[in-house]
Amino acid sequence: MKQNLSGTSLGDYGKKIYKKYHYTCVYCGFDGRSFDNWMQLSIDHIRPKNCGGTDESNNFVVACRACNSITSRMKFDNNLSNSQILKQKRDKVKERRTIFYQLWIDEVAPNYLNKTLPNIK
């Protein structure tokens, strides 16, 4: 039974973009080729619409939901090229991932990784 997925990036307008970028986040390299990972992918506007970006395919890339969230509120000068914007976004993702990783090392790993996971049914 085939469902109508029109209007969704995974099932409709993003298909060509996902293939173009090999189902991989352009910011962190997240591999979306397994089903659960694929479900975490999204389409990102390189130049956001609120900075003059368009819905043309050359303004789209693949991003995992975490990177899309990290870069979602960034603003860009109109004089920047798409490659300059991508560099700024990659730099922001790298910076934030470093901070989040340190938080995970300090607070999450010591408290939870040695404990049995709850049985979820």
C-alpha cells in the first residue's frame, strides 16, 4: 500500500537533493543510508529565505536534524556566496558539536552509560 508523501522532503521534493548528496549531512557527515538515520535527514536552505534565499534546488542541501537546528537561526550578509555561507554553517556546527560533546562527556556519560537501560515495551 503506497501512501501519499507529497509535501514531505523525504518522499517528495527532496528526493533529488538526497540523491545528489548521497544521503549525507553536508555539515557533519551524518550517514542517512540506514532507515532510522534516513528519517533524521532534512532539506536545508543554504541561504535562508529570511536572508534572500529561494526554493530553487541550487539553494538546497541535505542536513541532519541536529545540524539543521544548529544553523537555523544564523543570518548572512547578502554579499556572501553559497560556498561562504556553507563554510560559516560548517564552522558553527563544528563549534557547537564540540561544546555539546564536552557536555555529554561531563554530564551524560558518567551518569547513564554504566546503568541498565529501561525496558521499554
